[in-house]
Amino acid sequence: MAVNPDNYGLRLFVRYLVLCLIALIFIFPLVFMINSSFKPDSQLLADTSSLRAFLPVGDISLNNYFGAFRRAPVGLFVLNSVLVTGATVLLSLLICSLAAFSFAFLRWKGRDVLLSVVIATLIIPFETIAIPLLLLVSKLPWIGLDGLHWGWLNSYRVQIIPWIADGLTIFLFVQYFKALPGELIEASRVEGASWWQVYYRVVMPLSGPVLATAAILKFLIMYNQYLWPLIVVQQESYRPVMVGLGYFFQLNVAWGEVMAYLTLITVPVLTFYLLLQRAFIASIASTGVKG
Amino acid sequence: MKLTKHLAGVVIASTCLCAPALAQTKLTMWYHGAGNEVESRILNQIISDFNTSQSDWTVTIESFPEKSYNDSVAAAALAGNLPDILDVDGPVMPNWAWAGYLQPLPIDESEFADFLPGAKGVWDGKLYSVGLWEAAVALFARQSTLDELGLRTPTLDKPWSREEFMAALDAAKASGKYEFALDLGMNDQAEWYSYAFSPFLQSFGGDIVDRSTYKTAEGALNGEAAQAFGKWWQSLFTGGYAPGTSEDPADQQTGFIGGKFAFQWNGNWRAVATMEAVDDVVFLPAPDFGAGNKIGAGSWQFGVSAKSKHPEGAAEFIKFAAQDKYLAAFSDGIGLIPPTPSAAQMTKNYKEGGPLAVFFDLSKAQALVRPVTPGYVVQAKVFTKALADIANGADVADTLDAAVDEIDADIESNGGYGHR
């Protein structure tokens, strides 16, 4: 049956219209958040009952942003979150990929059993181990520049180290590594490459997609951390952004400042995503098996 | 040689000059008000004044967001990381004392003799905490509304009866001027329900738990009085007097001011903003449903951590902070009720003839502290769920019976929470 160009255009138009409407549903909360961050509370609350909530109309100013910075050390919280998240993501990619490399390519006794145990940890909710983990980290030693300390509470390390290795990231790497052509690994070994050289010269350059995926997932988990920092960090100087959100919920909630704060803490997430999206596409374009 | 002597002299002089500072023992303090600029400013001023007023102690503060403060303290208690001075919400205090987070204040209770009862945290016969302010709720209304609807203005001596209150709601509803007659703040299902609504239950003659033993809720929460309360409570929603649990969160801030409601059940922390927006606002006492008119009592208070090695220093600070000038500063700053009559006279809102003086009287005359038991933290949640369910149409008797079972099971599983 011949395609009628007019019908094709109409169908294309309808399809894009539906897609745009669906996209709007997802983008509306963000639009509401950003627009509301510029409105005074009285107007923000009044606008919620109309489409004005999604439009930058009325009394628009940066007052909520100034208010947010007065109410909480926003820069410090963002810096803490970026630092903790960045360090955890980098260390996680290294440690988990090494573990996965061992599970995928090395032959050692108990490997399959241990991999099963690692994967089984996926079904354990963090909340169930939060208290035992708290008790553990509160007693662990640490050697710093000023000597030996007992207890990791109120530090960056307590927010980073327990989160470096996790079953999901290891599992992602294992699955990806197993799908790589075995001939590449065998050829490298035949030509005299050590396992370490295979890891960083052969496997990792081919692992762009899984690195990007694991990094995005880990970033989101770490940047959204709430319960763990809440119970292990009592000093403001180490608090991350999600715990900082609580600064804005007083008896009289300043909703405009809440929206301004949320907008500000969304910036690093969007930036990271946009940066990694490019890396993700580049990694797909530059990797592959040459025939 | 001369240089050495000079150096030695400088070192000795420096040591002598620094001696008072070095002698100060450090006390740590946790506070729930992170993000509250005014509270933080006043509290920092008190700490600064205390630290310079004597040479024995120096207090450092760490502020936490209010919503997560209790969780942070519970976690720190587990990890053995509590500070010397703890800020504690009044109704939660017995739980913290029972759990071993707090120790009794090493201060004679007579030092706080003129404090409002709700500002003193007493558990098991011992004073554990003292508040620098008190909170109260009232029925917000416009004088013009009362006049238009032909309603008597209730007073502390002669509050509205149940019939008068319902007649007022009926009149407001019949006027057709309001979307709803009454705003209860139903969206806030945290501790607001037990703080704001359990006094209605108590005014009916019931309670969340049997206060004579604190070992059961049987009879208190599901007896005849409680059943009557439950049916009345449900009628507020089935009768269309008040919005239900899906009420717009913005209503407590804008609903009454914007004219959506004729009456609003709200706290004095909203009073200043409401006065600024509504010229003829009046704050009315709670209705009397038969067993006296009641409102909740007890706000944030200061106590000494059980782990503190320096309870005497922590007590010194609490006594210092409880001076009238600071109580008045907090009241002027955040609008809450100063806990002593002398401090009230120093404030702009609560002095005799002040626009909010009525709240001090309400607090003095009507206030009833929430159940003084470690189990309250659970009971409040159970009570909140029961009230939300009833508001949403659940069977009153079944819901209250289920709530009693849940509360009793919790009391039993905790060995009676230490009540003898």
C-alpha cells in the first residue's frame, strides 16, 4: 500500500503532539519548581490553583535565592554532596570494576558462590543494616594527620567508604564484562599481557557504556543520600544537600525559598547528567570490536 | 641571655593571660532550630553572653533541622555520641528520660516556680527539662464574622459549649460566604493531630491513654466519651464543615486570611502574620465539649544529656538562658508565649493589654500537657492514624478499638514503659 505523504505528515504531527504532551507531564514539576523559586510565598500559594503556577508571571525576583542563602549554608551543602558523591563514584568505579573483572575473567575457588552472595545483597534494604553499620563505624579506628582516632562519625569518610562497593555496580560490571568478546582477552593473554594490563589496557577502554551507567546510578544514589548522613553526621560542616533541605521546613514554611534551594541543588545533578551524557555517547561511538 | 629572659617573660605572661580561657570546660549543645534565623540569632547571643559571663564553662552549639532532629538524637544515643545539653520537645521528653538519653536537671524546681506548667518537663517526679517559651492554639476568627453571624464572643470564663460551637459552624456554612466553616489543618499529619485535636477528645472526657496508670488506653480512647468525640469528629467532615485529610497544605497559611474559612484552629506561631493581614482577628478559647475546655501544652525545652560529664555546667547554662530578658527576646523574635508572667510583661505582644496576651491566659487556664509517658511517641502516631481514618469515613467504634489494641500492645511490649 502506497504511503500518502499527507497522511504520513498528519500521523507524524499527532505522534509528536502526544510525545510532547507526555514530555510536558514530566517537565511540569521542574517548570513549577523553577518558576516558583522567583515568586513571593503569597503569590506562589495563590498560583497553585491555576496554570500561572507554571509561568514566570507576577512579582518576580531573586529574593527567595537570597533568603535561601541566608537561611542555610547552601554552598557548603552542595560542596559536601559533590565531594562525597564524586569521591564515592570514582572509587566505586575502580573497586567494583576490579571486583567484577575478577569474577568475570579469573578462575579461583569459591568465585561463583561469592558472586551469588554479592548479588544476594541486592535484596537487603539499607534500612535493615543502617543501625549495625552505625554502631560499627562509630567504633572504627582512623589514622589522620593528628594521630589515631576512634570512630568515624562526623567526617567525609563515613559518608564515602561504606558506599564504595555495592552489589548492583559489581553485577552491572560482571554482566558487561561477560558480554565482551572472549577472544580479545585470550589474545591479550597469549601476547603476554598481565591480568592488570588486560584490565586497564583492554577491558576498561571498552567499558565506556557500563562506566557511564554505573556512574549515573551511583551519582543519583549518593547525591540523594538522606538517612545515612542524618545518623552519622551531627556537624553542619559535613552535611549534604538532602539533610540541608530540612533547614527550610519551619513552623511557617517559606515555600519560595524551598523552591529556590531545590533549584540550586538540582544544578549539579543536571550538570553531571549532561556531562556524562556526552561521555556516554562518545564512549559508544569510540568503542567496539574491530573485525 | 637577655633575649632568653625576654622570651621567658612573654611566655609566662601569655600563659597567665590565657589561663581563664584555658580553664573553661567545653560543653556541647544540640538544638533543633537549624534554618530559623531569628531563633539562631537569639540563642547564639545567649551562648555568647553565657560564655563571657563566667570562666568555668564555654558552650558550643550544633543546630539540626527540626524534622529530623529526633532521629539524629536517637542515632547519636546509639553511637554514644550525645552532647551535654539537649533540646527536647516537651511531649517526647519522658521517652528520652526513660530511654536513658536524659538525666534529671540538677536544679531545684523552685527556681522555675513561676513558669507555665507546660514549660516544665517533669517525668517520674523529677524535673528533666525547661522551656524558654510555650505554645498555644486558639480558634482564629474575625470579629466582623461573629457580628454578621450574630454569634456571642466566647471568653475564657464562658467559652462556647458544643452546641454553640456547632451553631457557629452551621451559621458560617449557611451564610454561603465560605468554602468551609472551619480549617483544622488536616493535611499536617505529623504531631499536629495529637497536639491540636486530642484536647477536643479530653474536653469530651476521653484521652489518648488512661492517665491514672498509663498502662492502657482501654476506656480512655474507646469509652463512651471517646465514642462521642469520634462521632462528632467524623460529623465535621461528613457534614461539610471542614476539609478532610487531603486539605491543601497552603490553607493554614492563607486559607483564613484569604476568606476561605470562617474559623481556623491554629497556633500562636501564626498569630502575628494573621494580625498583620486581618485587622479584626480575634483569638477565641477552645469550646467546652462537656469536661472543660482544653488546649495542648509543652513546646521545646532544654535538658541535660545522660552522658554529660558536666551536668552542673549544663545546668548553669540552662539557668542562665531562663532569664526573663532572654524569654522576652525569644517571644518578641518568634512570636511564642514567654513562660513567665514577668517575661510576658517585657514583651510587645504578651504584656498586659498586648495583642496576644490572650494566648498567655489561654495557656495558663486551658493547657493540658500531652500524656506524660514514654509511650506517647507511639500513641501520638496511633491517635493520628485513627483520627485520619475516622475523618475519611472509617467506623468510629472499630477504629478506636483498633487504636486501643495497638497502644496497649506497644505498652506491653515495652514492659509498661516503667510506670509503676
